[in-house]
Amino acid sequence: MELSDANLQTLTEYLKKTLDPDPAIRRPVCSVTAEKFLESVEGSQNYPLLLLTLLEKSQENVIKVCASVTFKNYIKRNWRIVEDEPNKICESDRVAIKANIVPLMLSSPEQIQKQLSDAISIIGREDFPQKWPDLLTEMVNRFQSGDFHVINGVLRTAHSLFKRYRHEFKSNELWTEIKLVLDAFALPLTNLFKATIELCSTHANDASALKVLFSSLILIAKLFYSLNFQDLPEFFEDNMETWMTNFHSLLTLDNKLLQTDDEEEAGLLELLKSQICDNAALYAQKYDEEFQPYLPRFVTAIWNLLVTTGQEVKYDLLVSNAIQFLASVCERPHYKHLFEDQNTLTSICEKVIVPNMEFRAADEEAFEDNSEEYIRRDLEGSDIDTRRRAACDLVRGLCKFFEGPVTGIFSGYVNSMLQEYAKNPSVNWKHKDAAIYLVTSLASKAQTQKHGITQANELVNLTEFFVNHIQPDLKSATVNEFPVLKADGIKYIMIFRNQVPKEQLLVSIPLLINHLQAESIVVHTYAAHALERLFTMRGTNNATLITAAEMAPFVEVLLTNLFKALTLPGSSENEYIMKAIMRSFSLLQESIIPYIPSVITQLTQKLLAVSKNPSKPHFNHYMFESICLSIRITCKANPEAVGSFEEALFLVFTEILQNDVQEFIPYVFQVMSLLLEMHKNEIPSSYMALFPHLLQPVLWERTGNIPPLVRLLQAYLERGASTIASAAADKIPGLLGVFQKLIASKANDHQGFYLLNSIIEHMPPESVDQYRKQIFILLFQRLQNSKTTKFIKSFLVFINLYCVRYGALALQEIFDSIQPKMFGMVLEKIIIPEIQKVSGQVEKKICAVGITKILTECPPMMDTEYTKLWIPLLQALIGLFELPEDDTIPDEEHFIDIEDTPGYQTAFSQLAFAGKKEHDPVGQMVNNPRIHLAQSLHKLSTACPGRVLSMLSTSLNAEALQYLQGYLQAASVSLL
């Protein structure tokens, strides 16, 4: 695409079409056309430069914004250069983008600046510092401009570039990069910090100037956090006085001009103070020795902040960060003395912990009107920024050194709260909610998502509290009364499931099943989640704690209520309910068979509905898992039932494949593989009709499709190789074309070998005869061009499988037909030195049987120049049996990541319950490969008496000989 006015005009028109709010104009066809057009020109040279020109020069703001978002997403999808894949952005465009993007970002309005800043950080993640060495200098120079719109653009970009230092693993590359950043950035940032604070004093009465300056201070404070996260840099240690004194004075600052009337949204002052609390907590936790002189004044300032800050939502982040600071300080032995006094503890409990555990009107509103967000924060631990979570962490921190006194103080509060509730439950229910929360935070010392509480405070009697205060709420006649307390009670069971005795859990199960009918989304979601967690608990012998027999009386009501819950308003795609369905199937096994016809109908209807617009990946995953479990459980009892599942599912599957529902296609292939593997005889015609479509190149372009498609093709080969050879022989080149594509990719070559192994194992030999030599040539070309450990391992398994299937002589002949003496080269350069790298029991067994065949069933090994390799090969085979696996990987291969695919490609999600049984192609022929070696050597020595023994006695090392004698003894044979 040329950088012409005509192309800019065309691009503008198509961007407009993707945006038009009027459905009559933005007809689906029109919108798709616009999106498809943008997709089709994305690979063209100059396309990104056209977008940048448009966002710079367009007269329409909406087009500028749309171009900036399109550009950022284009960079996100295409900037990374992936090995084995074409470079999606030409080099001249890359150079031009990097040359122009920073000045363009800095001169753009804030809305566009944010998009370009994100694009710079995406490019920076790949190219900085090696391929973009002048980025930092260009940014730092802009600090001199004095224009805070420009400065904030630089700070925002630096923040998005450097924030990854907070979660990167330590490495030499990371240290080198951070050092380079500090050398260029730390001093200018410190000078900017001081200058900005001075300007705040100068403009103390100018509200609009203060807003800009405080936006800068927030970004500076965030950058301070990122640059100090990995280790304490020398520069910041030397300049701690400057930073900490100013941070402290900002914490105590209160400027009326910066206060906001909004009760929900945090203002600039709150955001800055929150970040400073984070910075202080970082230093208190990681660099406590260096930070010690400053700590007492920060504790005082943050304490004052906590006791003077109101309950409004806008202060939530500030209060939770301030409490988190106290929590991190009170856990350190250095600072224990600050909290020892009983009055101090009482004061913290009374003024900080109890008030911040209260269930506020805002929480109640979220519980009722924004239940998804409430659940996400409360259940999934993303409530890291809530007051309650912070207060809970502070209780836990205080209990580390003062468990007795803190438990004593809180017991008094819990009792008085419960008494208040008892006086008038309908009015005072919030008192009980706070009491339950207090008990939970007091009792839980250590917790994991998988097991709930793993360590509890022994001073709290959890079972007694459960029986007296939790069960009565759950046993009440109406499931819709006091929904918050119901949710609290269910969460209590969930959290303390390992502490409450099993008999109490069994009493709770019918109560939880009953609460699946509650109108409150939070209550029925918690009930489903609690059941799912209880069903995963393990008892003795790793069996489930709750057995299918104990669940027998509840099967019907459980399944009915779970599926009914999916029809309740707000829960049609509730992932917790679907996960509970999956887990119930898994626990109950054959008990669900009588209900399968109804269940599969409901699951199929749900699948059809959500396939129109898949938006909940977890829900979808558990739904497919549930379908797989239905198939497995039913067909295990009655293999003939596979047909009725195909009848129920294939219509929906066809629709999903025809409409190209990308998110679901990998799942459909996995379920189809499972169904096809259930067939014992020939492949049904419905599958054969689909077979040619599975070889279409477009399906193989998407990385998420590759593993399930390979498995599906393997199922075709296992069940119907002869049908393919007779009725679809013209498709064999297509099948091998897929293998050729996969083998060329470092990321997918193992999948290519899975397919090739199935072709070799199952296809009639004559159907692949004409292609065999070409297959080996392709493999050797790949070996020459890029030899990786993963490829070598797969290659070794393949040649040994080939040997097992077609015989050792056939293997030697095909190698030597490609190039004379090649067989010897493969033995010497690949099999003997590399065989130790093969991993996996079945893989090792295939290699052992293949090598045994080469040693004992290949005449050229006994009477040509290959004979000199006989002993080294035997030695290598005994090594495969007896030595530990060689798992070393060359340095340059450490960063080949199979799963790492950029952009928005649908990732492959393995269905656990569609799992494939491990297949052993030599299982029927050979049980014990060591015995098999001994028997084969015995047979060889019978055919050539004296030869084998003399080779062994002169050349095999003593240790290997000893092992070999052990094999011969175990097989009860001897060598002649």
C-alpha cells in the first residue's frame, strides 16, 4: 500500500464502517466486510504508517482514536517475531515506526497518547534495549521541555515499559537492562520529582495546575516502585533522604483543591497517597535495614491517615494499601516493639480493623447489583484492594507475634456483635456478618485456593462456631432470607472444609443443594462452588473424602438443582455452576447414567446457545468437560451408546464448524476424537464425510487447532486406516502435507511425529510405499537445517517404530537408498550418542525393541563395515535401560517455548476428561524389553555360533556385560 491520499481515504472509510453505531448502516455484513478488509491489508507494507499518518493528520477526532486503537492492536498482534513464522511487519516499517512513534505520542491528545504509549511498551518489550537503544535518551530529553503534557506522556510510557520489572524472574539479562535504565533514568527522574514538588508549592492555589502536577507525581511514585522492586539500587539508597522525606510530606498533605465530591472515584490525592503507602511497604518488607530510620514517621503518618479517613468507596484503595503497610510492618521481628503494648493492639483493633470489616451500603449494592464483580473479589482473591482483605491480612500479621492477646480482644468483639444480632436479626444482620468475617480472619493462618485453610488458630473453636452460628442460618426454612448471611455461612464451609469434621460436611451437603435454588446470584454461586470444592477433597488412600455411595440419596435433587440454577436470572453462563456439574459427574460416575438423556439434551441446548457468542471461556471449558464425562461414563457401561451421543451432538458440532466458531473448534475436535475412539470396528460414514475437510490448510493455520486435530487424525488412522487406504487413497498426500507443515515448525514438530507414527503404525504398508523415501528426505532436511533436542527425541522414536513395523533390514535399505552408507552415519551420529535423551516409558520401549531388531535381525550389522557399530549400539541400548535419562538441553534451546504464541489466537485448552489412553504399539509383541533383548541375542547366537560371544568378550565394557548377563539369566537363555 502506498502512502497516498487515496489509500488514506479508503482506510478512513473502512474505519468509519467498523464504528458506525446505527445497526441499519452497520449491518453485520457491512461490519464484517470492514473488519475483513482491514485484516486483508494488515500484511501490506506501509499499512502501519498509513494508520500513524491518519491519527496525526485526520480532521475527525473519532477517526484519530479509532486509528490509534487499530494501530495498537496491530502492534500487539504482529510485532513479535516468531521463529519458523514469516516476519509480519517489514523491516523498513519497523524502523519508521520506531523513528516516529515517540514524538507523535508526545504531541497527541491524552486519549491517543495512552494508546500509543501502550504500543511503545509492546515494541519495547521485544526491542528494548538491544534493537531500540536510543529510546531512553529520546524520552529523558523530553523532561527538559517543561511541558507537563509531554512529561506525563514520557512518564506514562516509562511506567508501562518498566512495570514488568515487578514480576519478572531474576536473570542476568534483566539486571543488565535495569542497570542501563537506572544509569539513564534515575537521576533525571529524581530531579523531576524535586522540581515537581517545588512547582506544587508555587501553584498551591491553582487547581488545574495541581491536577497536572499530581498526575505526574503518581506516575513518578509508580516508577519508583518498579525500579526498586527487584533490588535496592545504589542510586536510590544514596538518595533515600530526598525520596522518603518528600514521600512523607506528601502523605501528610491535605489540599482542599484536590478533594473531590465524588464518593466512588478515587481522586489524585488518594491515588498518590495509596502509591506512597505501597512504596513504603516495599521498603519495609524488602529493605528494612536501610529503611529503619524512616519507618517510625511513616507508621505515625499512616496511622493518622487511617483514623481520619472516611468510609467512602473512593478511599478504599488508600485505606487497604495503608493497612497493608501496617500488616507488612507488624510481621517483621525488627518492628515487633511498636505493637507490643496492649493499648496499641486494642486501639488498632478498635480503630482500624473492626471499622474496615463492616459491610457497607456500597458492599450491599455490589452484592445485589454487581454480583459477578462481588464474587470475583470475594471468592477468587482478587479483593486484594478491598478494606476487608487488608484488615484480614493485618489480623493475620498481628497474630504472628500476639496471637493470644489479639484473639482475646476480638473474642469480646465477636460476642458483642452476635448479641446485637440476636436482639433484632432483621435490623442487625450486619453485626453477624462482621462477626463471621472476624472469626474467619482470626482463625485462618494459611490458605490455598485448592485446599482452603491449611493452618488454623487453635484458640478458635471452629466446629462449635459452625454448629451454633452457621448451620442455623443454612437450615432456615427460606433460602432467600438474609442472603448475605447465607453467603457468609456457605463461604465458611468452603474455607474451613478441612477443619470441620466430615459428619458436619455431610449434614451440610443437602443444605448446599437446597441453596442452589436461591434467587441471589451470590448465594447460589457460592453453593455450587462449595459443593465443587467438597467433591474434590481427598481422604485416605487418595480417594475422594465424600463417596458416590454417600451422595446416592441426593443424586436426583443435586442434578436437578444444578441445571435449574443455570436458568436463574444472571446465571445462564455461570462458570461455578458448570464446574460443579462437571465435578458432580466425576464423583458420581455410573450413578448419573439414568439421568444422562435429560442431561445431554440440556448440555447440547446450552452449547448451541453459547456458541452464538462465546464469552465465558471457563464456563465453556467446563461444559465440554461435562459432555466428555457423560460420554465416558455412559459408554464405559454400554459402548453401543456412542451412537446416541453422536446423534445428539453432531448437529451442533456441524453448526460450530460451519460458522467457524474459533473458540469451540479445538473442543469439538477433542470430543469427536473421544467419540471416534469409542468405536470398536470401522469408521462410521459420517466421520469419513468429514475427513477431507480436516486436511484443509486453513484449519492448520490456527495454533490452537493443531493438537486436537492431530489427535483426531490419529483416531481416524487407529480406527479406519484400511478404509482411508481403500476409499480415500487420494487424501494420503494431503495427510502427508499436514505432516510436512508440522515438521517444519520447531513449535509443532512433535505433533508432526505423532501423526507420522500413526501413519506408519496403522496404514497398510502398500498405501504409503511410494511416499516413504520422501518422508525420510524431509526429516533429514529438517535435521540439517535446525536440529533441536525435541526433534532428535521424536526422530529416534520414529525410526525405531519404523524398524519395529517394517523390519530392521527395511530401515537399513531405505537409509542407504537415500545416500550410500547413510545407515551407518545415522547409527554413529544420532542413535548411539543421543538415545539416552529419549524420555517416556512407551517411547523408551519402542526404541529398545527397534534397536534390538537392528542388532539381531539386520544381516549387514554382522558382516559389513557396519559391524564395528554393533557393540557401541548394544552398549547404548544397555545404557538406555540402566542409566538415568539425559535431560540436558543445549544453551541456545532453553528459550524455545512451545506454547508461546503471540496475538489473539485461540489457545489450545486440553480437556482433562477427553484424555487419550497411552497407546503402546509394541505392547502385544514385547512385554519386557530386557528379556526380549536376551531372547533375540540367544536366537542370533544360535544362527552364528561363537560370533556374538567373541564380540561381547573383547569389546563390551564390564559393567554393561554384567547387566547383560543379568538379562540372559532372567530370560533363562545363554549365548552360543
